[in-house]
Amino acid sequence: MEKISVLGLGPGNLEQITPAVKNSIVKAEIVIGGRRNIQSIWHLLANKEIRYIDRGLSELIGYMRENRAKRIAVVVSGDPGFYSFLNYMKKNFKVEELEVLPGISSMQYMFSRIGEMWADAYVGSVHGKKMDYVEKLEKYRKIGLLTDKENSPKSIAITLKSSGYGRAGIWIGENLSYSDEKIQFFRAEDLSEYEGEFGINVVIVKLEESA
């Protein structure tokens, strides 16, 4: 029985897809993914069955189980193990049934773009969840966050300023790896007053050495 491949496509730009992931997609008979991800690799999908990850997840799992004799590839953005679809797959299949190939996560990419190490940073997500990121910043002095509309860069900056970290440096990365990529730097105290809007983004916060 073939293993199900869970493949990370990287931050978005096709040049960021690893050769191993691309080769696995080419060999697959069935490719499953979100619509945006599927559209981004359409040139690799000739003569393949396509299924989309949508709200009908239980039906999708059933479809995969019915087609285990075929080579199935599940494609996800970023890295499968970083706030992605891997946990859901592990709830429905044994680890031995899966082949997981990593991609470049948006967080990894963002740290590299600003020339920062991330081995000593705390990385997490405030996308649809609450987190005491001030406590994390105090402990690690450098954090990376996946954001959402409620926990936006500005709201993060307001919280940091009110907690006495107005001089903390904040980098905001939008449309990472695409031609319209935009990375901006602010002090928390300045960002808390900023009136501009941000698209889908990744935030890195760092305390000054003297802070």
C-alpha cells in the first residue's frame, strides 16, 4: 500500500518548492490541497485526479481511504508541521501511513529575510487564538507570530506599548516570497498609532539589548 505524501509547498513562490516535493507531486496520481495551492502548481497536475481541501473533511478522508492503492499527495502551504494540516492527517492515519516532506515555512522565510537567527526565538500563532506573547517576549526577547485580523500587528503593538515595551522592534512581512512582498520595520510605540492596513502577514518582535 502506498504512503500518503504530505507535502509543504513553501511560502508561496514556486521557486521556493523543494525538488523532493516537486518530484513527489509529479509522481502522484491524486493531488489534494486548498484551491490556491492547487492553482499554484497547476502546471504539474496533468492527468491527475484533483480534490480540494474544504469543509467536507470527513468525506475527503473517506476518499483517501478508498484510494489507498493510488499515490496520493496532500499539498499544503509552508511546512506541514508548522500550524498546518499534518495534525489532522495524524488523527485519521497512522504515522507509518504518511510520508511527510518539509517546506519552507513563512516564519522561517521571514526570519531569513531580516537576517535574524530563529533558533533562540519563540515562534507561535495568534491566528484565532489567545497567547500571552508579552510573557514570551520577556522570556525569549525575540518572538515570531502568525497573526489574524483581531490579533493584528497594530493590536500587538498597542499591547506591547501598554506593557512597557514601546521601543520593541517589530518587523511585518506581507505577501512573503511573491513579487509584491513587503517587509516593514516599526517601533511598537509608532506602530500603535499607525493608520495603514496590512494584508496576510507574519510578525517578528525583538527587544533591544538594553531593554
